[in-house]
Amino acid sequence: MSEPLPIDAVLPELRAALARAGRAVLVAPPGAGKTTRVPLALLDQVAGRIVMLEPRRLAARAAAERLASTLGEPVGRSIGYRMRGESVPGRRIEVVTEGILTRMIQSDPALEGVGCVIFDEFHERSLNADLGLALVWEAKGALRDDLSVLVMSATLEAGPVAALLDDAPVVVSEGRAFPVETRWLDRPLPAGLRLEAEAARLIRQAEAETQAEGGTILAFLPGEGEIRRVSGMLSGSGCEVLPLYGALPPAAQRAALAAPTTGPGAQRRIVLATAIAETSLTIPDVRVVVDAGRARRARFDPGSGMSRLVTERVSRAEAEQRRGRAGRVAPGICYRMWARAEEGGFPAFAPPEIMVADLAGLALELANWGAEPADLAFLTPPPEGALAEARALLRDLSALDGAGRITAHGRALAALPLHPRLAHMLALAGPEAADLAALLAGRDPLRGAGADLAPRLAVIRDPRAQVAGELNRGALEEIRAEARRLRRLVASRAASVRSAGGDAVPPGPPRPGGNAVPPAPPGGYLGNEEGMTAGEMASLAYPDRIGLRRKGDEPRYVLSGGKGAVLPAEEALARARMIVALDLDGDGREARVRLAAALDEAGIRALHGARIEQTRFVRWSRREGRVEARVQERLGALVLSDRPWDGAGPEEIARAALEGLRAEGLRWTPAAARLRARIALLPELGPVDDAALLAEDDWLLPWLGKVRTVSDLRALDLAEPLKARIGWEGQQRLDREAPAHFVTPLGRRVPIDYDGEAPGIELRLQELFGVTRHPVVAGRPLRLSLLSPGGKPVQVTMDLPGFWASSYADVRKDMRGRYPRHPWPEDPTAADPTVRAKPRGT
């Protein structure tokens, strides 16, 4: 029997909880032994197989090997594992990666033959773990009441998970830990310092300062590239430097996990690991931890339309996990590559992946299951906005219909182990797209080769191809292996469909303007006798990233989804008229293209003809200063063809001219301005400010049918349209209450000035003799500018009776001497109006 582990003390309690309730939550710190002890402890009480989920491939393989070793067996008897592209069957316990469980339960919702599902390392909160638990829990409630569910975690707060599982029993193992001394940098690292150089320096310092303590040094770095570079910097250190990351070959992984050699000549070991070593794996004899303080996480990248690994600061919880690795077997030391004062700015926990990841795969799985997130037991529900965006993409790929239900094509995509975009491409293009699908799903095999997809595909298909750039052989072999697997998978599916008399590629649901999924020939795939180009295949995965070069010298493109993109001018692709952008830097205004393939319009029309819409439009062009009538062929935001349209009607032209009028603004002739001022005095006739008038359509449209240019707009007289706007009754009322002219007692028509603060007229004082009531316009006094016989102003009044009774006497006294031949009666109210002078001699 193996050495005792802390988890052993709570195994009886855990067995009893599962036997009693059929569900439990186990919280045990790293190193307690939960991964390697718990499945074996449940073997005799579980009827059927035990399926245990591990979040990473490396951890799944290592767990299966450790479990089998404990039983004294090789992997493949009682213990097996399954992951993408690799499977070793086991009779009793199967360790699987999380995506595998989703495939299992989607194909067999009752999980026949499975007696218990264990979710290990659930605190990592991966998207697939959250989805897997939600599906398993619903299957247990609906189909398999006898199925046991166990959630295991190193740091998770157990309460919410237990509540999610109908108040599941919680079992806690205290674990075993030795004290760990923490050493920080004296000051924060300077900006721009290379992480690898500082990490290598700190590892050398840790090795020199802890020679007396001995033991393995475990250094945490973000990813494979940093591990490779730091390993090179540590060559000649006198230590055995071992890498540990997910893409490492199994033999090299086992070397890092093996017990260190002892005795004369044995070298001290330095293990350079990614975050996988935080909790999922047991690395023997670790006494010293060096933490670079970075983690690589999946983040949804709008620039690529898929999840991308980004390097971020670790959370405080992750830093504590790493620190604890140094205290499992003896007192230890943790070197942190940051100043102590910086820790306050670290996030407390890493966000659940469901909050930051691309949800297209999740949305497809939910549709395939036939459920909404609210129907399932999600510890963190998916964000509504991200889920809506994911569903929009799936509708565009014809994986969902207009009502959000999964289509036959969607079920075909869900059965492929790829992102829905790439599955869509593979389903339509067939086995010849396998290389491209594997390339786009994997790591870049050719660093420094620019943005062109072509050399990457060339080196995948021909290892002797001469290409520029730094070749990553590990990534290349992974891509080739995955491409072979995808090729076999899609070919076998096509053969089974053909043997059943169906189509290899079912057409998608109908959509306005055509079908998003072009129908394939019976038993075949899209393409022609020569096959499809890489750009054509890629455009199936990225129909929203087809780019058309803008006019001008710079290689700037508009994408079919409406965004802008730019290629570096030195790129060979920069001369291409059309591209498909496979990877962008995510800039919201104009993204930089990081990976693309060339396209031609014939290929686009052949593959995406159902998406191409012919549109006719009439609009105002501010640049040309005129109405334009055009007919265009458009693929999303791309204009594939554009020519004049002679069939536009007067109403369409008028509406376009109205756009121009709104852009140019209203221009008022003096007559139209006076009319507007009169109408403004009668609010019941409607507002007449520019904003209100331009907001209305009907009053202007009948007058714009012949307008074509800015000159036509500027020549437009708004007086007649304004009259039509208020109608005949309005005009009659306007003439009564705010007339254009004032009729004097002599019958003369004097224009009323409506431009000032109050409507007003100018006329000779003598012309108003006998008027005893002040004239009124629209209920307001008319402003009277009274003139002398010589036309000079003598008084402005808005109270004519008051003027006659007061100021007139002074005016009369002054004016009689100047204009003796004109009448100046003492009582103007009793005199007759006149504009004439007295005859000479009177």
C-alpha cells in the first residue's frame, strides 16, 4: 500500500455521504491525495464505471498512470483515459478531459454503464467543467437517480456548489502543510524588462541561496515559449532542468514527474512548469518555488472570433496555490517575482472561464441538449450579451434556425471536436480542410513568417518546403497529427452518410436572400474538380471576415462584418484585392491583420452566392453634392459591384433630396422668412424652427421630386411649401390674425415687419389721425414707427391712444414749425387721416 496521505482520514466519511445522498463536495488542499485516492476508494461501492474529469490533458494522463500504478497494473486494464486524439480504455475507471464528457453525455444522456462522475480540480472553473456538471446534474435528475456525482476542489468555497447540488454533503480534508517562507523582490520590476531574463536570474539566486535545503526547485512560467527560453538561459547551471507543459511529449512529462535520482553525482532538479503544476500534478520533493507571477488564460478575442491565450497577472489565490507547493514534504521557501506592495493590485481570484471565454461552443451544446442556461445548474450563468453574440454566429453558420433551435447541420457541427467555425468549414469542405482546421485550432508552427497563411500550410503538407520564419517542430507535429485524425473522422462520417443514402453535408435552414450553408452535391462536398483554395475554405469559417481592399495606396480593407482592417505594407498579401482575415489584433477602429489568406471574387460568388444581396438605393451624397441612384451587389458590408440605377421614382428622389436638405440646412428667402415669422405667432399652426421643420417629411417631399443637386436645393423657395403645410384654413386664419399687411384708414397696404421682437410698421403720423384703438396682430400690439412728413421717425409706440393723449402735444409743437404746410390738429383723434399737405396759402 502507498504511503498514508491526508485524504485517507476522510475517505470513510466521503463514502458514507455518497452512499447516503448520491452526491457530495470534497474540499482538500493540493497534495492531500484526492485525485489518486478517491476513485480507488469508491471502486467497491460504485456499480459501473467511474468517470473522472481532469481539466488538462497532462493531468489526465498522469492521474491515470498513477491510479494504475497504485493497483500494480499498466494503464489499459482497470484504469484508462480518454482525451482528444488519444484513448486507452479502462474497465472500471476512466480519466477524461472535460470536452470528452460533453461528447459522452450528448451521445448518451443516461450515461449507461457509468455509476459515478467525479469533477476534479473544479476550483479552476473551466467552461467545460461548468457545462459538464450542469448536464450531468440534469441527467441525474431526469434519467439516472442512481448516478453519483462528486465535485472535488482544492480551494473552492464549498457552500455555493453544495447548494447548487441540492445541499450536497460537504467533506473537508485539512491536508498537510509545512511552513513556507516567502521572499519578495525589493522593488517592482522596471517596465520593459523581459520576463524570461528576470525569471532565470531569480531561479539562479534561489538555487544558490537554498543549497542547504536541497530538494527540487519548481518555477512557474506562463507558457511553453517562456519555458524554452528560460531553459536555454539556465544551461550550464549544474542543475537538471526539466520542462513541464501540456504539449510536451509524454516521455518528457513523465521525466518531470518522476522521483529525483539520489546519490553521488546526482544533480539538483529545476522543473520549469506552467500553471498545470499548481494543483493538478504531484512533483516529488519540491522544497523551493519560484513564481514569475504570470498565468496564461483563455480569453475571447473579438479580433480572431475565437478564444486566445493571453498572459495576465496571477490572482492572489493562484499565488497562494503556487506557494503551497513548497510546503508539502518539508519546510520550504517561495520566491515571488514581484514586490510585496504590488500584491494589493492582484485580483483575489481568477474569473470563471464562462465569464470571459468565447461562448459559441457552449451555445451549440446547449442547443444540442435542448435547454436554456436558466434550465440548468450553472454555478455562474453565462453572460447574456456574450451568449447572444455566440448564438448570432451560430445562426450565421446555419447551426441554429431563426427560433434558436439546432438544425441538422448544427448537430453535425456539434459532433466534430472543433470550434463551430472550424467544424462548419470542415463539414462543408471535407477532408481537404483538415490541415487548415488543425492549423487554425492549434499553435502557430511558423514564427516570424508574416501574415500569409500559405507558407504555414505549405510546411504542414510538405516538411521539405522552403519557408521563411522560425519553425516550431513540436507545434508542427501536433497539427499534422490532429489533421490526420480530423481527416479520418470526416471521411468516415461522409462514408456512413453516403451508405445511408444521404448527403454528406446537409443544407442549412432557409434565410432571407438564400441559404447560409450552400447545398453540397449528394454524398460530396463543396468545391470543384480542382478543389478549394485555402482562402475559400477559410471563408467558410469566417464569413464575417471576408475583406475587400479600399480605394487608395494603403492596404486597408473593409470586412464583410462591417469592421476595418489593415495589413502591413510589406506583406505579400498587401497587394491582394480580397482576403479573409483569420486573426486580428482586436482594435475596434481598424484592426491589424495577423493572419490572412488571399481570395478571388469568383470563389466568393461560388461559395457565398446565397449571401450576396442585390440592393437598389437612392441617397444623398455629401461628397458629390447630389442625389445618387445606384444598384449594388453586397456581401455584408462589402460592395462587390456598383452601377447607376435609372429606375428611381420621384418619391425616392425626393426622400434622398430631403437627406441633402437636412445635411445642408434650410435657406430662407426674404418672403419665406416673413411667412415663417407670421406662422410662428400662431403656435397652433405648428412649430416652424429649423429642427422641427426638418424632422417632418410630408410637407417638403412634394417639392423635392425634381431636386438633384446642391444648387437645386439652394434655389428652393420654401414659401409655397410652408403655405401648403398649414393648409387653406391655416392660411385664412393667418391672413386674419397675422396678416402680411396693415391696411391704413386711407386703404393703403403697409407691409408688416415680422423680423423684430414685435411685428411692426412704418407710416406717417398723419395717416393714423382719427384712429382711437391700437392695431393688433395675433393678439399682440403692433409696433408703430410714426414718421414725420419728411420720413424721419418721430415716435415709436405700442399704445396709440396713450400717445395721442400725452406725447403728441410735444411732437405737434416741434413739428408745426418744421412742416407748417401739414396738418397738426390739436385733437388728432377727431381729425381725418391724410398723407397730403395743405394747399399753399391756407
